Amino acid sequence: MLDAPLITGQHLIAGTWVTSENFFESDPVTGDPGAYYAGGADEINEAATAAAQAFPAYSQTTREERAAFLEKIAEEIEARGAALTEIAMAESGLPAARLEGERGRTCGQLRLFAAHIRDGKYLDIRHDPALPDRTPPRPDLRLIQRPVGPVGVFGASNFPLAFSTAGGDTASALAAGCPVVYKGHPGHPGTCELVAQAIAAAIQATGMPKGVFSMVQSNTNEAGGALVQHPAIKAVGFTGSFGGGKALFDLAMARPEPIPFFGELGSLNPVFVLPAALAARGAELGEGWAQSLTMGVGQFCTNPGLVLLPAGPEGDAFAEAAAGLLNATAPQPMLTGGTAAAYAKGVEMLSGAGLDRLTGAQTCSLREGAPAVFQVTAADWMARPELAREVFGPAGILIRTSSPEEMLKVANGFHGQLTATLLMDDADIEAAKPLVPVLEAKAGRVLANAFPTGVEVADAMVHGGPFPASTNFGATSVGTMAIRRFLRPVCYQNLPEALLPADLQGIA
Amino acid sequence: MLDAPLITGQHLIAGTWVTSENFFESDPVTGDPGAYYAGGADEINEAATAAAQAFPAYSQTTREERAAFLEKIAEEIEARGAALTEIAMAESGLPAARLEGERGRTCGQLRLFAAHIRDGKYLDIRHDPALPDRTPPRPDLRLIQRPVGPVGVFGASNFPLAFSTAGGDTASALAAGCPVVYKGHPGHPGTCELVAQAIAAAIQATGMPKGVFSMVQSNTNEAGGALVQHPAIKAVGFTGSFGGGKALFDLAMARPEPIPFFGELGSLNPVFVLPAALAARGAELGEGWAQSLTMGVGQFCTNPGLVLLPAGPEGDAFAEAAAGLLNATAPQPMLTGGTAAAYAKGVEMLSGAGLDRLTGAQTCSLREGAPAVFQVTAADWMARPELAREVFGPAGILIRTSSPEEMLKVANGFHGQLTATLLMDDADIEAAKPLVPVLEAKAGRVLANAFPTGVEVADAMVHGGPFPASTNFGATSVGTMAIRRFLRPVCYQNLPEALLPADLQGIA
């Protein structure tokens, strides 16, 4: 175990820790760990230029070399484990157990991508051998997936490890063979710096090109805008709010050379409570939902903020059980003061909208959030599209439906979602059948009898969904398939073996 | 064989042939086959709405049902073979043999996609079985690719069959399970109508939902803009000019719900002549290049319009042989009067730019184009970025390089390309090594000792490339991998078997 490394507040640019002109102060609950340099377009330019210079060499590394590099990053993160938990707790307000779990997830993710590229199936190799006797003759054609180039990464406030500096976007881009320029998240700059130190140590230990990873700290929009617009950057991975993500998406599309912007922008994650399950265990389901809604103070992209619940006494039992548990749930510290303020504003908006409020008001100190649940008829919901806006935090809306047809109608009106969940019994299968085609068209993941907040890092996971849930058209930001975002197919026609990528040489 | 079907000039909307208010006249070399209705936003709205209504049923068809549908379309096109060749000749000016070959390619492509979806590997099925005893337990996760929704398709002028009404975009979208709204190409409206008749017959014969294919004829931008912006359309396939494609791309990105726009926008397709090959067979290579440049009057996306050729006498031998053959090549009719006018303007631009012109001027009648080849030093080329603009037709530029380093420098400055070609001997392998990483980063297909105009429809083909060659980020518009553009991954978590897509039921 290393000693707790020193936090310097600097940027990491191609292996060198550097300062810049301006500063920003981090503002955590439990004390300020230091002042951070705020980078801008100049620092981004240096980092992106270094990434472009590193690309030819890094893109030609073997899969084994990159796998060893990813594993070394995991090892270096683990070596900083205690210090990381300490600073991430101070910065994010998240509890130690959660952060330790997230560290395990982050390192597991790095190792999963190492195994995934060792396996090699992601290369998608295709070979159409030459047919010299055909009329016309067919040439030898070999296809393989190659890295797209330097990737810009933006971390999320709600997962300071797993969706941040060495999170899923960075891990999948590095695995693909793409250098990464990471814009530090101002909500947890010290955590960012410690993880960047771990990556820098892994670069040194494995002899990777120094420009393969850089981090620019910033609390303004300038650095982010410059990153998305830099000509050397060929794709972007982003997890965050709709507003911020959409603004960056627009910049990416308006470039002289547009680039793919893989943004995960959040979602309402509707839950459909079907009649037989509701009759059999309405109160239990209501409590289960309330627990899921408040997990991590509701600060998950996949927080189930919307419930479609039949009107009538059985639906009331669900609602009352949920409200009872939520009223007994004390306010909890949110990720940042800004998160808490935005959440309070969102709850105020829902309160002011004349919805039926099922939970009582609780007094919150600065940066705390308390659960808030509202109820609305399906007809009112459909008449008021402004309600379909994510309130990031432990807020929920119950949409009371008067018939299965009305439930289907509400579902048909939804925008794109990350997830859609069915709470159902075997007797609900016929009722669920017309819903499934609608839900699979609206969401990246369809669940039965589970809450969507758990996002397994696995081969079959999809975290993404139709706009506005994401701009991951046809892609996922979690799970091994996330690597595809940073690859492009290249066909080699009749190339001499000596000029082919190693993985295409000598194939049948 | 069917009798030559009647051309009505109408739109096909969800199984019904309909008229609209305005007309346009087609303007072929060999006579006007009729007046065509010019559709607009209303017709697009009807077609897109019908496609959205057809989507739930069509997206649930079995792979076998869709394969039979694609095969039936091929059969119906073949049944109209003679009539199709006749009208396509009149409209496009292309010779019969070329159009017959293109018909074979189009039907072969439909059958290839039928076989591809029968095989099922494109479904990308992944299964992470439940691990109930793990802490925390892992749920059952199954991933499959599902169709994105209705797709808008724009045909290309230069392939009135293979990249048009029932071309690669339509075939791959229908194979994926996506209804298609096709905007008729005003350069070959009669060909469009005949092929639409073939598709309509196949829909009827196989009992597919009528909204699964519609065609709106138009010679204005209104219909195209409306198609890209219609909320029911979830992806677009386009082949055509940079100007038109980029304008539609911008519309697609500016929608309230942005959608992927898979545009194939053309390219300069640079050819690199390496020293040993040049010394051994310079004149032969020059003639080979000249033949490729004039094939189809240079009207291929993959036309090799740019040659990087060492300065000095051996390069001169290539240039002289090429110019000799090109001067002996008579002007040929181009696809439309507009194509010929644009080509003449492009050649005039190059002439006016003070480049060294190697071919003599030829007198062209209206709609004809004659080969034109220019020569420039590498230094001049790099100083004048305006020269790097595709001139669609048989125009070429030889960039004379003074050293291998200069050749590499020019390559490094290229924008994205569909293809990049090496003309080389075994003795050139060392010279080629530094070029290959640059070329694979710039182009979708890298060739040795072949010209890029032949685009095999195969598993390993890539037709696409970095912007501005295409907006197919990570995708191809030719070959079986083209189906991926119209698919999105969906994960099913713990869903009862009865609710899973058929292809996910009962898997290990």
C-alpha cells in the first residue's frame, strides 16, 4: 500500500503535472481539500495534441500490452484505496462502503476490458478469401475493427470512480487503443487527481506513450467546449445532465468535422405495476420501490422516478406503503451543493404544478435532499408534457391509470429511456405482452421484478437508450459492448501479409 | 416474365399509388418517359406515419419471414428486368451491360441479406446467466439487436438500382426489421417507380404490412428535408454529394430528437504509386489508372481522382501513358445534364487554378464529360486546400512528390476518404510500412494493386470512412455489416421466457 499521495491541484498533461492561471475551490460538506487549477482551451489543446501524437504508437500496441496496462491501472487504484475512499467521501458525501464497492466495480471493469480484448472477439474479424476464378474475380478482403483516435471523456458527479477518471468510458477507450483526454469533474477534483496519479504510474510502469492519458481540471464550460471541439478528438464519452450533454452534443455536431458524441443523459426509468402482482403484494412492492428510489439519495441515472400504477384501493396500498417508508427516511447529503439546490428546485416545480403530494416536507440543511413523491392521473400526465423532466434525486411520480389500455397509452407517449421495469406475477404475462414491444422500443434495458438502479458490468448489459436518455445511437456505455463506440471497421483488400495488422495476418 | 409495367408518375404510399399537386419532367438523353408527381411534406408525412404504424408488426416478424420477403423483392425485380434496363438506360445514360450487372448486384444483395439474417449471427446475442449465489446476486441478462424504427432512404444518381429504391440501404433496413420511406431520385424516377412496383408486389405476395415501404417522388429539397425531420423516422441512409448530404446531416442533428444520419458523401480516393512498382511498370500502371478513372465516366464514389506520384522520369512515364490513353477516350454521356454541368464547372475550376493540364480539351455535347488530368507539386497541393474537393466525374490530379517523406506528409494532411490504394511491388513493402497506419486512419478501405472502383458486396467490405467521406461513424453502407446501422442493442433482465423475443428464448 502506498502512502496517501499528495494532492497538488494540477493538471496531468502527457506525463507532466502542470499549473495554469486560474483556480477554483472545491466545496464539499466536510472541508475543502485544496484549491485546484482551472484549465481552459490552452491546456486542452496541449493534452489533445499529445494524444494525437501518441495515437499512432498506442493504436499499434498489442492487445496483450493494452490488457496489461489496464490491469496495472486497476492495481495502482487499489494501492491508493484508503486515500481514495477518504477524499471521495469528503468530496461526494457518499459513504465509505459505497465508495469501496465502487472502487471494486471500477477495478473489475478495467480487468473485464483487459480480458475482453485478450479474447479478441471484439475485433469482429471477417475474411472473404480471394476467388480468382470467379467472373469477375473476387479480391481478398479482410475486415477488422480499429481504434477511432483520441477520445474526450467527461466524468459523472454521481460515480466519482466508476463513471469518472478511470471509469467505463476511459477503460473502454484505452482498451480499444484510443488515447484519452479526461476533463476533471469539479465535484470531486481530488478523487480525479488521485486516479490520474494511478494512471500515470501505470503508464510509466508499462512504458506506454505518455500522451495516452491526460487530465485537465476545470469548473467552467470553457475546457469542456474546447475538448469537444478540438480537431484531434475523434469521439466523446459523456455521462451527466441532459442540459450539459445536449449542449456538448450540439458542439460536436457543429464541428467542421462532426464526431460521435456518446452521451448518457439520464432518464425517468418508468416502472409498470401490473394487476396480479399489485393484488398479491401491493404494499411490499411499494416499499421496495421506495427503497430503490432513495438508494444513493436517488442519484442514479437509472433511478426509478416514475411509476405507472392502477387507480383504486390496491394501487393506494402501494402508494401508502411507499409514502410511509419515504416519510420515515431522513434527508441525506447529496453529491454537491449544486445538486441539492437543483433537486430542491425540481421538487418545488412539481409542488407548484398542483400535483397531489404524498410525502410530507422535511427540513433539509444545505446540500441535503429528502424524498418527495407525487401522484397524478394518467390524463393529467398526458396533458402536461412538462412533467416528463428528470428531477435528479429521490423524487417520484405515481401515474394512476384507469385501465391497461391507458397504461399502454401512457407508455406509448414516453420519450427514450435508459430502462423500463415490469413489476408482475405469472398471472400478469398476458397483460405484459402488449407492453413489451413498446418498452423495448423506448428503453435500452427492460426488466422484470427488479429495480433498475443496479447496472451490472457484463457482456449483455445495455446502458443507453433512445434520445433523450442518451445519444448512444445503437451503443451502450456500460458492459463490454461499450468498446464498440471507439472502434471503426477498416477493410484491407489484397494487402501483403507484412502490411496487415498483426491480428489479420495468417487467418483462414 | 411480366409485361413492361405502366409508368404512372405516382407515389407509392403504404400500398396505394397516389398523385399530388405538382409535377416535374425528367430530362434524359433519349427522350422523356413521362411527367412525375412531385411530393412534399404531406406525402412524406403520410408515408412516415404509415411506416410507424407498420413498425410494431414488422419488427416482430421472424427472420425467415423477412428473408422470404427480400428474396421475393429480388424475384420481382428480375421479372421486370428488361423493362428496368430499358428505362434505366434512357434515364441514366448508362449502357445495358452495366445496368444488367447492376441488377444482378442488387438482387444478389437482397439475397445476401436474406441469408445473413437467416444465419442470425448479426443478432449479436449475449447471455449472462443469473448467479443467485453471488454477493450481490447477478440477474439473468440477455442482449439482442433490435430494429431502430422507420428508416428514411435517399438513393444515389450513379447507381439507379444498387444504391437506389431497393439498393443496399433499403435491403439492410428491411432485413433489420425497419420499414423504409424512400425518396425517389429525380435523375431516374421511372426506374424508381418500376422497382417500387416490384417491392409492392413482394409486400402483397408475402403479406407484409403495407406501410413497410413507401416511395415519394420529388425533384425539390422539400420532400428530403421533411423526411429527415419527420419524428417517426429513426435513422437515415443517404448516398450522394457532400453538399446535399451535409445539409441533411445538419437537419438530422438539429431535430428535437436527433437521429443517426448514415451519409456516404464521396471522396478523392488517393492512389500511392511506390518506387519499385513505378520503375518496373510505370506506363502500365498509368494506363491502368486511366482506365479506372474513366470507368462509368468516373461516376463512382470510389473513383481514384488523386494520384501521389514521385517526380522524375519514371513518374513522367506513368503520367504520359495515362494522358495518352485519356486523350484517346471520347466524351461519354454522364448521368444527367446537371452532373455534366457540375463536372464541366469542376474541370474549369481546376484549369483556372493554374495547374499543369496533361490532357487536351475535347468538345462535349450537352450532358457529356471528357477526361481531364492535371498535375501539381506536393508543395503546391499542400498550400492550396481548395484543390482537395471532389470533382465528380473522370477528372484526376497527379501530385508529384519529391521524396517518400513528402508523400507521407501529403497523406497525413488528407481528410477522411472512402479508400486509399497502394500500387506497389514486393520491394516496396518497407516503403509502404509508414504509410499504412496513416491510410487506415484516413480511409475505410485500404487496397494494394487494385483500383477502388469495384466495391464487392461481402461480409468484409467497408464502404464508408472518416468525415467528410461519410457520416457513417463506425459503420459501412455496403456489405452485410451495413445492417448494424439500423439496429440497437436491448438488454432484457429477468424477463419471463414468454415475454422475450423469440430469438432469446431457451438460450443457454
